[in-house]
Amino acid sequence: MPATPSAPTGTHQDLQFHQADPAQQQAELAAGLQATPASVSPKFFYDRLGSHLFDAITELPEYYPTRTEAAIFGQWLPDMAARLPARAVWIDLGAGSCAKAARLFGTVRPAAYLPVDISAAYLSQALEPLRREHPDLPMLGIGQDFSVQWALPAPAVHWLERLGLRGAPRCVFYPGSSIGNFGPDEALRLLRDAHAVCRQGGAGSGLLIGVDRVKAPEVLEPAYDDALGVTAAFNRNLLLHVNRQLGSDFDPAAWDHVAFYNRIESRIEMHLSARSPQTVSWPGGSRRFAAGERIHTEHSYKWEPAAFADLLQRAGFATPLHWTDARGWFSVFWAPA
Ligand SMILES: C[S@@+](CC[C@H](N)C(=O)[O-])C[C@H]1O[C@@H](n2cnc3c(N)ncnc32)[C@H](O)[C@@H]1O
């Protein structure tokens, strides 16, 4: 249930909408754990430790997406900037550390920056140094869950209005191929929501989105199952987060990290697999797991560029442009609204 934040007044503010209703979250977690097969939404990866572990993953030799996307921006940013709207309101979906958007500020010169993330505490911490570095750039951190539906919250629209930016062009920025965490139907829903947010802005608005591409499993699988075990720690940390949210008694050491490429579905699947038979309990419920039984924790869909361009157009965007790297591993799309 959204919190009712006080209206932001200054140019540097945070809004906290994701004061998730604990009862609702517990019901969602219990239902997922009691289903067959059991599952927990990937949004539960991102407590504070999970956000730090994700940042560590991006440094791993096997994790090519962050480096490859950065190389595309490194090579093509002037070309991209020529097509992006000037003095736009940048809305960064799943901003995390905000580092990716911040690297573009010098070139794209946004009029305001609105990062959105479910991990509100981490976002607020990430914004502190950014605000010191860019004292003249208005920033509004938004703690929000966009997994079911997404719109810019009314206080954020009022904040833009007070800055005289209500009719400014909007650039919704969704890098990192996080769109891959959504299946094709859910991805279409989120892209439609992003299109509506863009259309509420001025002429020239659009979506700048990073998308990971179909490639050999020999490249894909190590990126989600690294030699140092950082992705395994990231996956198991979800159990600690669930313990706090649900009051459950998962022992992370009793679960193995499993990641593999499902060619038919074009997606990496991450699971946790019970090392031995065990019962996990929480107030009001329990689940018996057999040895080897899994909890599904993440999908990461990989796209062919033509199929993703089609998805963008089905969401309402005009024909997109896209840039890629020399190996054709990753694509960045600019989809005018
Ligand atoms: C894979 S990280 C990407 C971070 C950064 N944008 C990047 O590309 O490196 C995904 C980010 O999205 C946030 N996130 C995941 N699910 C979310 C949801 N349902 N609503 C809002 N933010 C979410 C996470 O907290 C995390 O910061």
C-alpha cells in the first residue's frame, strides 16, 4: 500500500511510496512458497545487502552486460545525445546506484532527475553524493514498486510543475536489461506504462532502454553463475530478506544456487535448490521441501533486436533506433513516444 508522503517542496527530495504493506507482502511470499513449483519474486533480491551484491556482480569478469552496455554508451553517446530531447526530465527506472545515469549527465544535460527504485533506502543513500556533485540539478528519489503497474506518482508530477517542468520532454531510462526480468506479457505492460508516462511529457519524449541479446549459453550461463560465487550469494541473500519479511526460518547454507539458459524460452533461469529434505516454517504456515526441490527466483529474458523493436511498437512507441557493440551481445534502444 503506498505511503502518503508529504508534498515535496525543495528541488532535492525523496518520496517513499514503497512502504509495502507487510501483511500483503507476507501473503504474496507465503503464496509463492506454497505453490508448486515454489517461487519468490526477484524484487525480493533488493534489500540493502542485495543492492550492494548486485553492484559487486557488475564488476565480475563473467558479467558482460554492464561492461558491454557501458561500451555502447562510450562509443555512441554523441550520436544518441543528438537524438535525445534536450533539457529533458530523466526518469531512471530501477536506478540502483544511479551510476549509469550520472555518467550521462555531462552530455545529455537533464533538466531534472527522478530515479525510481523499490530499494528506497539504497536509492536515498546513492543520491546523497550525486546531489553534492550536481547541486543545480533538481533530483527527486522515488521509492516505488513498478512490478504490477507504474505511473509517475502525483506528488512527483506536482514537483515537476513547481519547477516549471510539467510539459518538459521526458526520457525514461531503463538500462541494464532489467526488462528481461519480466516475461514478454509483463514486459509489454511495463513498456505501455512507460509509454503513457512519456506521453504525459512534452514533444520529443521517449524511452532509452538496454536489452540483453540471445547468445551462446557458454557466455550467458557463467554471467549468472560466476566462479567467485557472488551471484550465488546474491541469490541466497533473498532467503535472508524473506526471513525478515515473513518471519521464516530459511537457512541459506542449506540451498544451492542454480542458473541455466532455457533455450526454448530464451531466458536464464535462477533457482535455489534444497540441499537436503527440510521444512521451512513461518507464522501461520510452512512448506516441506524434498532434496533437490527448487524455489524459482529470477528469469532474465534475452531478446533478438527485431523482436524487441516489435514489442516496443506494440507498447505504443514509434519505430525505435538501436545501437549495439562489436559482438552484437547487447542493444540500447531509443524509442520515441
Ligand atoms: C539489476 S538492478 C539494475 C540497476 C541499474 N539500473 C543498472 O542497470 O545497473 C535492478 C534494479 O531495479 C530495482 N528493482 C527491481 N525490481 C523492482 C521493482 N519491482 N520496482 C522498482 N525497482 C525495482 C532494484 O532494486 C535494482 O536497483
